[in-house]
Amino acid sequence: MSAGMTLRECFDLITYIANNNSPERSPYPRPCIKYVDPHVDMRTNTVFAVSLRGYGDTKDFYITNEFISEPKSLEQRIREYLDTPQT
């Protein structure tokens, strides 16, 4: 099962996005992220989904449904997306 993120890992990811993928710092053709929407399970204080919104596009990452058997963690999949040039 794809692992969720702790609140600390989510904060570190948001800091990474601010430093590397924000509108002021995102080098083309990397994704430019304007909004980050974490979804937190308050029973366990873990992040189980994250939506990244840019200019007109949204990319959603989950650990449920079709991603339940994904071997990579939620954070690993998001970081790969952020570091991959967009076409």
C-alpha cells in the first residue's frame, strides 16, 4: 500500500515546492505550483492525498483507490512529478 505522509513530511514538501516550483522560482519546463491542498486524516494526523494546482491545471495524488497497491510513497510520487520536465 502506498504510504501517506506525516505532517512534518508535508511541511517539508511544501517548503520544497516554495523553493523549487513556486511561480517565482519554477524553471520552465518544471511544473509551476500555485496552490497545495493537503488532505489530512485527523484520526491519525497523516496526509492521505495532495492536490497541486497551477495555472489552469490540477494534479491529484492519493494513497487510496487505484493507488492502493503503488509501491512508492505519496511523497516520492509527488517529488518525482515536481522534478520531471513537463511537455
